[in-house]
Amino acid sequence: DKYDNDVTLGAVEFDLIDSKNKVVAHLVTDVNGIAEVKSINTGNYLLRETLTKNEYKLALDQNVTVEWNKTFDLQIENEKKKGQIKIVKIDSDYNEVKLEGVEFQIINKNNFIIETIKTDSEGVAISSRVPLGEYRIKELSLGTNEEYILNDEIKTIKVEEDKIKTIQFENEHKKGNLKIYKVDLDDNKIPVPDVEFEITDQDGYKYTAKSDEKGIAYIEGIRTGIASIKELKTNSIYKLSDKTYTAEI
């Protein structure tokens, strides 16, 4: 193995080719990764790897010079086939919102964390080149995105040769609810029904609600932070309020 020479590769096949482009010997490595050919004519040869394990790339051709009464030793390294993982991090409600600074762990089949990566300003994190196989992706930290809930789902992705495989994670924004009481200015005990409100959360997303016969407008699932509230339409016997109110969700 190119990056771990303690790992030897058996059942790897080679052709030894002479200067006339003739195969003079076919070699197959044993369980220790060793292949040997004896009693061949002196001269220059080309050693070509013809078959290796599925997870490895074929090695480059090697020049071999055989001298009289000597053994030519050659170490051939195989590099594992590799690909990359791309993680895209988005808001679960508004997919156009990308989350920066979210950390992920990439875990291999032996349960080793091989890399920790973090999303950029586009909500994207790309791994280094990793060997082929299946990996588990775990969200580790939200960074500065404290207004979101950590996604504890562990996803699996299969890395393919020379490809960037994409996986998407969503985070839910923390949310709360808002209850508006609409009453008569002169007598706060008189509820005012059929008043429409527009609520804008701190990220600029809008919600609407209308007061019922008790003067109550109730809105669920507003993103946390400071929201502003204004009237869009009022009861026909009242004037429209031009005030803008705020509420911390």
C-alpha cells in the first residue's frame, strides 16, 4: 500500500515484457505481496501490473534491468482509489439559507474519525480525498449558529472513484409562538375581531394572522429572535393602527 507499506497485497498480477514487446514471464504476488521470477536472460525489461485489488489503482510501469548473477529487487506501491465527500448545510424551512461554521465528522467502517470538516460561507464542506467505501457523517457542532437545533441524524454515504459525492443536512431553526390581543383603545375589555396582522421575524420572513371573536390572533412556529408586528387590515368600524410593535420570540 502506497501510504502504509506494512500492508502487503497478495494476488496482484504482473507481466514481464522484453525489448521486443514479448511477455517472458507472468508473476502473481503471494500472501506476503511477493512475486519472483528466476533464471531469465540479462537485459532490459518492462514490468507491467495487469491486475490488482478492486480498491486500488494499477501501478505505473517499471523499468527493470537484469544483470548476470544478480537479483533485481523492486518495490511496487499501489495507491487506493479515492473520492471526496461534499456536505451541504441548509435551513430546513428556507433551503436558500446556508449555514456557515457547522462541523462534521467523517467516520469510516472501523469507527475511526478520519476527518473533521467545517462548512464555509456557502454552507459547503468538502473532505480531502478518501479511500472508496461507505462512511458515516455526524454533525458535531453548530459553531455560532446558536439559533438552530443540532441535527443528530447520522447519515451514510458511499465514496466512488474520482467523484465528489454530495450529502445534504438540514437544521431546524428554534421557534416559538405569539399571541396577540386586539382590544378597543377606549375600553380594553372590548375585543376587536377580524383584524389582520403581519409578523416579520428577525430574518425577514413573514407570517400573517387574524384576530378571532375574542380579539386573539395566535401564530405558531415563528423563528426565535425579535419579531415586528403591524396591522394590515382592521375591523370596518375601527381605524387602522399605524404602530409597529415588537416581541421577542
